[in-house]
Amino acid sequence: MKELFRYKNQTYNQKDLIETLEKLGIKNGDIIYIHSEIYNFGIPLLPIKELLKALIECFFEVIGKDGTLVMPTFTYSFCNNEVYDKLNSKCTVGALNEFFRLQQGVKRTNDPIFSFAVKGNKEELFLKEITSCFGKNSVYDELTKNNAKAILFGGEHLGFTYFHYIEEKAKITYRYHKTFKGNIIDENGIQIDKEIQFFCRDLTRKYNIIDQEKVFNILDSQKLTNKLNFGGAQIVSFEIEKFYTFIFDKLTKNENYLLFPKEF
């Protein structure tokens, strides 16, 4: 087993990570959805590409050949008036995510704003054409319908865009649908016209940003999350369906539930 990180004179290897993931309830056949910040764990003990490869090996060791790994590879291409090139548009949300999307057998979704890299037994669930980033048949929708498990690989502070899927479902009013148009270059080099809706934040409202720390503290108190320390950071996991049910119920009763309180 390869050594991965050093933190406070202690080393953490692949076996340690595999055991930690298993203790968090990740098992063979699971669909796992990962947001990551690997440099929170400590000093890397491998060259970067070897480290990233070793981490991905651990995920697949736990979920097995029947499992599926999903990672965000957001580009925000259409928001920036750029072409979304599925093979060449770089991911803007982390080194592990970018490394994963470039690996053999990994497929990427057609979303020109919030794309995902996917590999595994149920990857086809996530490769459907969509008209809304957070709407029907989106990756977020399929994660919910198939009760995937989310992993915040590096702590609860990581940005978690899944909240916006629940906000769209709950029809909150501080976001609105904005249509973006542009061109996609697919994996065969063919250029395609694309139109997609993004449930955007209303920038005319000064305070409508999610207070993620507050929400996760509440989820922790409700025992809806599992967390363990690994090196200098935490790994947090939870079942997406339970997460969705809890937050959706709160939003239908108070649409400002997720937001920082200073607006109100």
C-alpha cells in the first residue's frame, strides 16, 4: 500500500484511506459523488500524478466494479461565452477532479456549465441530455433518484452545488432561470449548438448566499452525516436522498432556510 500524506509526524497510506471510507459507510456497488480538496490532508508523500492515481484507486477499491464514481468538472464555459470542448476544456474545481476526467474509460457529461466526469457500472444514468443544469435528468437528479452517497473529501467547508438542485425543486424565489446558448465540441470533434438553463442567483439581492456551515451543523445534529478525521482534515459522507428530503422540507416551509441570517 502506498503512503499518501504526512500530518504531524504521522503517515497515512492507502490502507488507512480505504478503512476510513468503509467506516464512513461506503461499500461495494455504491454510487459516490465526491467534492475534494486534497491538500487539506497534509504533506503529499508521492509526486502529484502518482498521488492522484493512488487516491482514485482507493475509491474504486471500496466501491468495486459494480460501483460508480462521479466528480464535478465544472468549466462555466457558456457563462464566459466560451465553447465547451468535452475533451479539452479544463476543470476549474480541483486537481483530483481534473486528473480523474483524463483517465481511460472516464466519460464526461454534456453540461457546458456544470459538467461531471463519470466512470462505473451505472455511468449511463448520468450521461443523458438535459435542458437545465439542476433540472430533470441532470446529474443531481440522478444522484437523488438513485440514492448516491456524497463525500466531502477534505471537510464540510467545500462548495457543494447540490444545494441548488434542491432550491430549484423547491422553487425558491431568490434564484431564477437564465438561458445560456453556445457551442459544444463533443468527443468526436463535432460541434453542436446547445441551449441550457441555469438556476442563477439573483444578484440584485445583496444577501442570498448559502450559509453552508450552519446547514451542516444542523445536519450533524440530526445525525444525517458521518465524518472521520484523516490526516489534517475530515472526510464527510451522507446519503443524498436523506439530505434532499431534510433540506427540501425546510425550504418548503421557509425558503430562506439555507441563507445567511443577516438579510432578514
